[in-house]
Amino acid sequence: MQSPMHVDAPLHGGLEPSDTMWSREGAACTGSIASACPTSAGQPRSHHQHYHQHQHQHQHQHQHQHQQHTMSPITFYDIGLRPPAAKNCCSPNPWKTRFALNFKALPHTTTWVALPDIVDLRTTLKVAPTRKFADGSDFFTLPIIEDASTGTTLGDSLDIAVYLQQTYPSAGGGDLFPDQALDYAFDPAAGLLVPLSAVRASPYPAYATFNVHVDGAFTAHTQLTTVGFPFDPANEAATKAIFVDRARPYMTAWEDFALRGDDRVRMLASFEATLAPLAVLYGRDADGPFLLGARATYADFIVGAWLRMFEVTLPAAEWQQVRGWHGGVFGRLHDGLQARQEEEEEQQEEEEQEEEEEQEEDEEQEA
């Protein structure tokens, strides 16, 4: 097993399999694709991105600083792609966790793990897989977090978000799971969907169901993105072999993942139609860009994580199409999350500068 790289700041990007696997007769898109697929969007930002609303920023700033001084950083395991990993990482499920950590303003470090090393990592950390392939075999994936402050290790993005909310309920932006109508359902064509796991019991059942349906909608169209993943040259051959192995019998070689011509046009049209009911949800609050207007929630992070993947892996012209579909709601959501990253990056830098000044003052007084 290769030695993971440790990065002492929250990083933004990652590669994580989706919650569902897809198959279709003929040139099929499979969730095995997503499960091996890296996913990201744009340049990841550094340092404690926060997604709470402006009215909460000052209210929680002192609490955030206090937490940084009193809790050990959470270790966040994400999939490393082409160096620099912080720029090229891209995977929806680790991104869900990253969004949640940053929303909660919790200090954390990122450990990059090569895709071929994930099985060994989960085995070493004794984190059992939470999903299975259609044949019943275990599906090993990331993210994983280790919270030294509580002795907790978890390896599922939704479980992690629930844990963060229940363990740190008032941290950062507050409630990740406020009540809201999340009535989006993905209805796949016959023979398309092969679930890796059913919706499990959750204290937030509406969010758990929404997570599965959104994952399904995007995963069904990941063949549009597969050949665009920025693999690490150090393990590219092994990673591609894993993709192919997971996609059998629908794919037998890496080249089979390429989608061109009329097949690509049809899948893009299917993707646009599939997202139409989801876009309706985003049109309910004119204040936008989030489902609850100016207030971001975990539901937005679910969708935003997938948008990040498609931004990085789609050809630029196609990504612009996706941004503009349905009145541009998905472009605005993506940009809204990006803007909050930038705002909170600046805020984090200010907080770090204040901490340094306080330390210097303390040292001068002691001297």
C-alpha cells in the first residue's frame, strides 16, 4: 500500500463512488463507472470553507475559533488524483463530506489515498464497507473520517453528515438538515438501475431518500464523464483496470467507456430531461441559489458535489450546456457554493492572522 499524503488543511476535491450502480443493455453506463470515477469541479479552495448564511457568520465566528482551539482536527480521507491532488481531486461523495465539514467550520486535515489502496485502507482502519455490488460483493470506497476528539471512525458520506450534525449541532452554519420538501424522484428506464444499497434507516429520512435519487440521476449519466477523469500517472493503469473490472460484462476495455456521436447526444438529452424535476425544486424560492433560498443545506451539497464532478470531467462546452439548462439553476447553485468558498477562505485567513497576532502577544507578555 502506498503511503498516503497528509495535507494539513481542508482540501477540496476527491473521488468517490456513488451510492448506486447502473447497467444498461448495449453501451451501458454503470455505477461501477461512478464508483471508480473521480469527481470534482473547478479549482478546489483551501482552508475551512463555510457555507452558513451571512447572518450567521458573525454569530458563529467566536464559536468557530473556540472549536479550533479545543478540538483535534478531524482526519478526512479522500481519493488522490493527478498532482496537485488539492486541485484535481474530484468525487461526489467525498465532496459531500467536504461541504459538510466546511459548513460546520470544523478543523480537519485531508489524507489523499490512491484508488487502488482503498481496500487496504478500510481494512486497516476496520471500517466495513457500507455498500455492495449487484452480485453481492463488497464495495470499498471513500470518504472516511476519523474524529480523534470522540474516537469515532465512519466511512459513508451520509453517515458522516448525520454524525457531524448530532455531535456538533450548533457549530458553523448550524443545522445541516432543516425541514424542507425534497420531493425529487428519479424514475429510471426499465433495466437501467441496479442499486448497490437500499435507503437505510436515517434520522433524516427525507434527506436519505433525496440522496439516493440524486445519486441515481447523476450516476446514470456518468459515462459522459469517465474518460475525463484526471488520474494520477503513478497509478493510472491500475485505476483504469479497476474501472473496467467493476463494469464487466458491459465494458471489457477502457476504450469502451468513451461515448461519442449520436450516443453522446442522446445521453446528454436524457441527462437534461432527468434533471428537469430537480430544477423545479430549485425554482421554488426566487431568492436562490439554494433550495431554501439563501440558506445552504446538506441537500444542496448532495447536488453540488455532483456538479463539481461534471464540471471537471465534462468537455468545457458541455459543462456550459449543463450550467444553462432549466433557466441556469444548476449554474447558479454551483456558483453559489463557489462564492461561499471564496468568502470563507478570506474569513479563515483573517481568523488565522488574528490567532497568529494573539500568539505573538502572548509570547511577548511571557517574555
